[in-house]
Amino acid sequence: MPKQQDQQERLSLRHILQEFEECADLTQREFPEIGAYIVYFSHSVDNLLLINQVLDPLSSLKRKKDLEQLLCESQFVPVTDSKTAVKGILGGGVAIFAADSVHLIDVFGPEARSVTESETESIIAGPHDAFVESATTNISLIRRRIRSSHLKVIHCAVGEVSKTDVYILYMKDIANLDYVKDLEGRIRRIETDAINDGGMLSQYIEDKPTSVFPQFLTTERPDVSSSKLVSGKILVLIDNSPTVISAPASFFEFFSSSDDYYERWVLGTALRLVRYVALLITLMLTALYVAVTSFHYEMIPESMLLTLAESRNRVPFPPVYEALMMEFTIELLREAGARLPTKVGQTIGIVGGIVIGQAAVQAGLTSNILIISVASSAIASFVIPSYLMSASLRVIRFGVIILAGVWGNMGLVFGIAVIVIHLCGLSSLGSSYLIPVAPMRSRDWKDVFIRAPFFALVTRPTQNQTSNPIRQKNRK
Amino acid sequence: MVKRIAAMLALVLLLTGCSTDQRILDRLGMVQTAAFDSTEGGKLLVTASIPVIDPNTEEHREILQAETDSVKEARLVFSRQTDLRVVSGQMRELLFGMDLAEKGLWKYVETQLRDPSVGFSVKLTIVDGKAGELLAAEHKPHADTGRYITHLLEKEASGNNIPATTLYEFSRDYNDDGIDVIAPIVSDGSDKVRVSGIALFAGDRMVMRVPVKEGLIFALCRGKLKRGEAALDLEGQSGKREVAVFSSVTSKRKVKVHRLPDGRFKVDLYVSLQGSVLDYTGQRTLKEEADRHELEKEVALSIEDKAEQLIRQMQQKKTDALGLGQYVRNSLSYKAWEDMDWREMYPEVEVKCHAKVKIKDYGKYM
């Protein structure tokens, strides 16, 4: 049997060592009494497991016969081709080379960050744990919340070089299997060298990658993820990233936060409304200032006219340049604050506050009222719970300001119209991005624009196309 | 896609290349009040008050004057007098001199209505004397006379006694059948501006004035009052003058039209008034219900009396400022109304006023 011999030849220790040539981090040990070799990466195995499962048993053996017996135990998986052996070693396994067989044992346990609080999506009341980089930990965080065998996990590997683990999670009987199939297909079709983050992955599988708007919701909160799962959405976890994708997503989902549900419904409703107002403010307030001060002086109320004109009086630039300059400064500050360590970041805040606050006005660079409007729109943009959405809106804002500076209110309305038209054209996994507004699904509104009391939230969102739309029994 | 974006950018640049419709706030001279007078030469004297924005100057406003033939021509003349671009989009007040009002205002009002930047809520006021002089005059505690007059009238109108007339109301009443225009009159009282009456128009000409004292009677006859204040003079039993001051006055009026056998119209004007008595200088003790009823009747009588007198004067001047014609019109077929010359019929109408007064309470004390 020359063919089998060839394969055996290829799966020899020598061959594996050849594969890992110049990998200084590879560890190999010999057990001469029993003629066994083990090969593994010490940084991706759990030391305790390694000692208990591999080192101790092997070193206690005296005869080759005993080794054969030991390897019959089920945790030792026999391997016949070298590709699997390499993959196993890379995945945190130990390859045991006996005289005539090769076995793999999984003792995966790399260094990992422990579960900590989320920094980008922190809430006041509610669970504070957040996903970490390890996908298995993340799945365990979700399984801990959903103790159901209906929670299914599909595994794929993405990245021709990196072979990153990607897991698709869905609830059988709740999630729409067409969506699952579509999503799985999209993920399997990705052909690239490496994907490093959930946010990056979502851009590979979006319906319209050129759009400014994120078409999948990303979160790093396990409580959000599990609530998305039970509402019929599909989660995509990617190893080495705390970012979890939830699909399909609608535009309005980005404006809800998990603590809407943990607080009283009145408060939750009020906060949601505040966020939609924040959306309008962040998109339009500065643009409105520009439009009004450069075109529509008629719109200014009498009592505000003099203060506004007075504050504009010393500014040498037309309002549109003034506004763009200030918005740009705010973006500089924000970006600088995000990059710097916290301690230095505070200094930036103070310096920036003085520069764009009092000093800019006193120097006659901008007007007071513009500062107020720029600051409120910056603050408003931070109110939006999803960082991706708020960043997108901040970028769009510049376009709207320019349009307002060129065509006044008409430009402003034109800009908003373009945004709305664009949003109407977007889809998420083929479902409308603007659902439940377009197409109109008034039943869903009570969990979109307001957060109705729980007894009223009987059904799952229409967008999820679930076969099981009733979430709970209506108590009232 | 790239092509489309490029085309869009090009469009933006091309369309704005020669943009001239920008009106940057701090480069505008925003006329707050415009005053119109006729001059002896038959021309129009336009005075405009523009607030001065520069915080470094003592001046709060700039007065521009131009003697022209047309209203809008004045703006061109103004432009030559100031470094700002003169615009009328923030105008709040139009003042017309008495002589101009007597000649007719419609053509000036029409010009304003035609300008899209002039709002419908711009107030229109008649000035006893020369409007330009009043506007240019300094009224010490008030830095800006135009603004002062605007606020004065706003406040007065909210107390219901003197109606503030906006451009919208002027043009509506002017163009409507069966009602005539009214406007408040202000006059210069040396250091103060005073509201001094109501101007009643026939067509677009002012023909009569109602003094402030009778403003309340006029307001009661013209329509609803809400939360108004009223001081009513009564001829006391002993012939002595007595005053009853009412507050929180709400009133309603109802109009009924009958046709008399001789073809004339008879109009019954029902005025009902409710209020609490704040002050009463007469003999009666308001504690007694019977006394209060007597007072109610007395006040009602006095209102009826004065109202009928006022309406008679209006009939003589042929101004139907109460809008009685509208009720007559509504009682007729369209053809009958069209065939009738209301302005000629109006003086012949027999108007009877029926007043009903109710004293809700007489103050919170006791």
C-alpha cells in the first residue's frame, strides 16, 4: 500500500516539525522510555490541563504497551493526516506521537482577559458584564442566560490565513431559518486573508457595504445579545473580538438601549424619545443655525434677534465656515480624547473646553450661539447608544451643514430627504432597514418609539419573520 | 455612482458660483418699524428704524428717512444711506400718519402683502400726527421707540381693550364683505407713547376714531373678550359719577338680524358680560345679593346706552367696524346681498343693544 505509506510518511513527527520550522514558540518533549513525543504551543494550552491530562499520565508510564492503552481513552483523538494535526496544534492541542500512531488532545486555554464591564455600552442599572475576546467565553456568557437546547451554534472558519472561528447562534423554532441560511452563506463566501473584529466581519456581509449606516447591530453586551436571540434574531460571534453582530437590524434598533427594559416603562419611553430628539439635534441643529443666519433671518424670533446678531457681529467668516470650523474642532477633540490614555484625556477635555468655549468667542472667531449649538449636537450624538450609528450621524452632519450653507433651509431639507431616501433603500439581510415605519408595522411601534409596559409587548418584532411570533401570554 | 457624485458636486458648485441670495445676519439692516407719512408735495415720507447691533456704540437704533413716490423705492434710497443691506423680513410694526390714513391705506398695505419677506403678523397702527416724527422721537427709558410701540400694543391687545391689527386682519377685513377695518391709534405724549383710541375705516380710509374711554364698549360689541379688564362709568342714582371696575371679564356677543316691514334691517346685538368687581365707588353694599343685581342692571343699562350711541355715530360715518354686515349677509341669499349696496343701507339699519351683566364675585376679601 504505497499510498497509505505515503500518508503515514507525511504525518511523521519530522514532517510536523518541518511544518513548524522556525517557530521558536513551539514546544516539543520526548518521553524516551515509551518512545513518545509531544508537540504543542505552550502559550495556547492550559498548564493545569496539560499537566493533568498529558504530562503526568505520560511520565508515569513505563512500558509502550501502557501507552497504547492510555491512548485508547476518548480524549485522545487519533489523527491520520497532517493537516488536521497542524490545525489541532494551532488550536491549542497537544499532538502525541507514539511509535505507530498520532493522537491529539485538546487542552486549549490561552491567556485571556477576564470578563469586565463594557466601556462603549455601559448602562446604569442592569448586568454589567461584557463580552471578551474569547469566543468560547462569549458563548458561555450567552448560554448562561439562555439555558435551552434550542440555542444552536453553527461554526465556520473565516480567513484564508487566519482561520478565525466564527459562530452563528440562533434559536431553533424562533429564528427564521432562511435568514440563518442566508447569513451562513454570506459568511462562508468571504474570501480574505484575515478578519479581526466583528465590526469588520459585518462589513463583509452587509447588504450595501458602501453605505454610511451600519446595517447590522453590533453589541458587546451579553444581555442585549441574548434578548436579541430570543426575539428571533441571529447572532454572529467571532473569536478574538468582543463585538457580536445581531441580524437582521433596523435603523430604529440602534436607538434602544438595554436599560430601557430594566427601568420603569415611563422612564424607558422618555429616554427613547430623548434619543430620537438627539438624532434630530445631532443632524440638524448646527445646520439650522447656518441656514438661519446666512439665509433666513426672517425666522429668528424678535427677542433672539439682537442677541444672535450681536454674537455674530465680530465673527469674520460666513456662518458656514464658522460652523464647519467649530464642528471640526469638536471632532479633533473627540478623536484626541479617544486615542489618549484617560489621564491625559482629561487634560484634553479641559484645554478643549477652554479653547472652543470662552476663548474662541472672545477672540471673535465664533459666536456664542454657535458654540451652544455645536456643543449640543456633539452631546446629542453621544446620547445615541450605538457608537457606530452615532459616528455615522456625525459624519453625515458635515454634509448637511455644507448643504445648509449653500442652499439654506432648502439645502437642509434636501440633505434630510437624501438621507431618508438612502435609508429607505437599505436592507439588512434582505429585510427593510426602516421597518416598522416603512413598511408600516404599527404593532411594533410600541417597542420602537416608546417602550410600552411589558404586558403590551406580546409579539416579537415583525422584521425577524419568526415562525413563533408570540412572546408571552397577554396578562391583561 | 462615482459619476453621479461628481455630477452632484459639480451641480452644487455651479449653482452656487454666483449666489447672491445669501443674507448673512450681521450684514443686514433689519427694519424693525417703518413709518409712512404724506408730504406736502404729495410724496411719501418713509421713516425706518433699524436696530444697531454693534455693542460698542451707544446708539440702539438707526433712523433712515426717504421721500419717494413708492414704498419699495424707499428701500433703494435707504441702501444708499447705510453700510448694511436693508431688508424688511424682521419688520414688526407699520406706522401710518393720520393724514395718510384719511386718504386711504390700501395701496401701501398691498405693497407690503406682496413682499414675501414681510409676515402677515406685522402690526399696523395709526399715529395721531406724523408717524415719522413719533418714530424718530426719543422716549427716554426706551432705547428703541419702534420696539416700545410694538410691545405697548401687544400688551394692550392682550388686555382686550384696544385691538392690535395685523396685516392679515387688515387685508381680511378690507377684502371681506360686511365688515370694516379697524386699527389702534397711538399718539406722542411728550415723554411717553400713548394708546389714544381706535381708528375705524370705511374702505381703506379712516373715517372715525373711538376714544380710549369707549374702547371697552367697542370691544364688547365687536366680539369676545377673555380675561379682560373693564372700568365702567355709571351715572349714579344721585347723578354723581360712579365707577365699577371689573376684572377677569369674559364677554360674548350675539347678533340677530330681522327684516322690518319697510325693507330696512333691524339688528339685535346681545352682549353678555361676566366678571368680578374689583372696585366700586357707589353707594351700594355689594354684600347683598339684591344690591348686586341692581348694580348688574345698572351696568347693563349703561352699556346698552353707550353702545347704541357709539353705533349711531358709526352709522353716520358709514363704517361697519362691528361687522354687522356679515350677519345681514348671512341672512340673505347671495343674489339679494349682491344687489344691495350695504354701505348705503347701513346707516338706515336699526340697531338695538341688549346687555346682560353677571357679577361672579366681588373680590376675594369677605
